[in-house]
Amino acid sequence: MNATARPTQNRRSAIAAEGWLVANVIKEHRTMKSPLIAAGLALACIAAQAAECAITVEGNDAMQFDKKEIAAPKECKSFSVQIRHAGKLPIQAMGHNWVLAKTADVQAVAADGVAAGLANQYVKAGDTRVLAHTKVVGPGQSDTVAVDVARLKAGESYTFFCSFPGHAAVMKGAFKLGT
């Protein structure tokens, strides 16, 4: 399984085929007995493409994310990241969140997050260096955040990490704006 959200070659071919299908269904809808069928097919194809604008990341009791790199397709206006806690240790001892920042800001954001405490999700209130973050989750819990892809710049280095005290050094990965 590909650890990034970037479509595989087969998926890119499927997306191209879906795009062709949408274009032809819309073009031919006047000859169809039911324009609703054409609209339904078009929406189904669009929904299939939208699935590429989301990913799930799991954190565990070994202070590891199951993804080391995430690529958000630049075609996505919003990219959803769901964090799931796959461990068993309590939130106070081994909670996890998902924070996105420029790589150059990670250390300072993590330090300010520790000072902010669990009540603030280990994220300093109003921190403009934080591009997106989830709540801290415990065993069996999950939370989702939407990343505004328009705020990301091609060529910029971004890192996602867990800002729970002591986790940022090992629970991190590269976040890229895909092609």
C-alpha cells in the first residue's frame, strides 16, 4: 500500500478515464432519456476523485505514525487528515495529535505547544505558524482536520508531527504539495 495520498499510476489512469466519462456523459446527456442519469454518473465520478483529498494517519503506543510522507494533490482545495489512535495507553500518558507547519518552524511550534498544555491540545493559541492541527486523541479515538491547500506553496518544506511532549522528535513526516 502506498503510504502517501498521491495517486498511483493506475489511479491516475482511472481519474483520467473518469474525467473522459464525465465530459462525454455531460456532452451526450441531451440524447439520453433521463438527464438525471447523466447527472448521477457525473457526480459519482467526481466523488471518486474527491476520495484522493483525504488520508488517515494512525499513531500508536510506540510513538510512531504509520505514514512518513503525505502528498496532497494540488487539485484539492481542501485536504482532510484524520488521526486515529491505535494504541491502548491513556491520553494523559500517550495522547497524539497531528500538527502541520513549515519544517523550519517545527521545533519552536512544538516547544510552544508543550507550554500550552493538554487543555490547549499542545498547540499555542493563535499560533500562525500552525497551518492545521487536530485535537489530542486517546486510545480508539480519532479527529479530522482540513488543510487549506491554497495556503501551501510548491517547493516549501512542510512537516507534520505530534506535539504531545517528547513526541515531535520521532513522530513526524514530510508533507508535500503533490503534482
